[in-house]
Amino acid sequence: MTGPATTYRVQARIDDGRARIDSVLANRVPELSRSRIKALIAAGQVTADGATITEPAYRVKPGQSFTVTVPPAAPAVPQGQAMALEIVHEDADIIVIDKPTGLVVHPAPGNPDRTLVNALIAHCGETLQGIGGVRRPGIVHRLDKDTSGLMVAAKTDAAHAALVAQFAARTVARAYHAVVAGVPVPATGELTGNIGRSPRNRKKMAVLGRGGRPAVTRYRVLRPLGSAASLVECRLMTGRTHQIRVHLAHIGHGVIGDRLYGRARRGALLRLGSALGAAVEGLHGHALHAVLLGFRHPESAEEMRFESEIPSDIKRLTRELEAV
């Protein structure tokens, strides 16, 4: 059920004179992002002294009275589907979840439903105030289907805009633990190289000599795991598709269990013993887990930090590798 429209009234101040209307309203109505205000202006939902404003670049005059009408959020598309979620934190603005392996974040061809977005719509219900006028969660970053760990989603338009800004400014702390083939040398380093669609396999991403988008991954070896592998911590400076998996595979240390980028070492690991082979085959996805997520709360500006324990299937893999 949709609720009533929300109305905001803003009186222009002297220092607002000649400023753009979208900028003034974004500063005076923090609940709405500037992009949302632009959309409301385009939809005829903003008036100045009773006259409808249609241009975001309209210049404000001191003393003018503006009314912003926000229609109730439209029903979510896709629809909500009740699913079990491991919720680490939730309040009126955000929700932090520990995503399991195998869960797709957003509906897409081949995965039209039973995604994290479907689950969040069902779980959050009326507490979703709407992103861009639609009652849906604001996804600001993603984890691959077979990557587990921490994710944050916004429940309001303002929270979504604030989190997007933090990701763009690279102030969000993100750490991942990966079990990789071999031991990278040096033990700490920075992996760079533009990432884009592979020219040889359109289902894969690759480090490209030309084109693509800049990508930076910082890594450090936490410890060797026997003679065949190591536990590595990766921190993202950028957020490209499959970034950690592509960068590690590019230097010859692919994530174990990665069937897209790590196939070359899979057979060698399976030949090291039946127990290790069972642990490799028993992985629910690949051995990559988002262990740390830190950011400023979009409303209170409080520094928030969340940590997640390595899943049991990856723990089993590390034990068997150390025994080789």
C-alpha cells in the first residue's frame, strides 16, 4: 500500500540569490539527493510561489517560496521474495548483510528472481523510502555470485547518494581474504592495469593493454598454506567487475575454486591428495570472502566498521592446504 505524498516547503534566503534551484533544494532538503530533485523538477513537482518550475537550472530569487511534492514511492520492480538473510546491522537508513555464496545481487538475464534485491524488498517492506521514486534498496556496490561477505545497501534516496559519494571518493574500507594458488612475490604489492571485456572471451574480464578502465588492487600475503597456496588479503582502491579475481589471475595466482579465471591450477591441486581434492570440490563458490567493510553512516556520519568470519568451506580448504 502506498502512503500519502510528502511535501517540503523552502523559503529562499538572501545568499540563495542567483543559485540554481536544484542546488538550493538539495542543500535545504537533505532527505533528497540532487538527482532526485532534478527528476522531481522534470516531473512538475516543484513550484515557486505557485508556478511550476521545469528547469533544474532555474535561478532563485531571494524571498521566493518553493514547494517540493514527493509522490509516494512506486511499488518495487522486481517484487519482494522472502528469503533468509544474515543481517549484520539495520537502521532507518541502511542495511548491512553478510551475503552467502551463490546469491546473485541484482536480477539479470539468467537470474530474474531469488536475488538479494528481491530478498531486501521483502525484508525491508515499508521501511524502504524509495530510491529515485521506486520502493527498492539502493545497491551501491556488488559482490559476485560466488563471492561471500559484507555488503551495505541504502534504504533512502539520501543515504544512497551519500554512500555513492563515499565509494566514488574511495573512502570506503573494503578488505577481502582470498585463498590463491602459489605465493605471490613480493609479499605485498599493488596490482594495476586497466580492466575491460576480454577480446577472446566475452564472458570474461581481462587486464588490457588498451582500453578498459583503470583498476588498483593492493594485496599482502597473510601466510603460506603449505607449499601450494597462500592466504592473501586484498583491498580495493577501485571497483571493477571481477577486479580481484582478474588481477590475481593475471599475475599467476588465481583464486582457488574460481572456475572462470582459476582453472589452470585446479587440476594440480586435485592431484595433491584426496582430502584436499574433496575440500576443493566442496567449495560452495570460490575462495574469496569480503571480511571487512567500513564507511561513515550517511545520516549520523558515525564511523562504522563491520567484520565477517571466513565461511566453513574456505576454512576447511585452508586446513587441508596446510597439511600438504
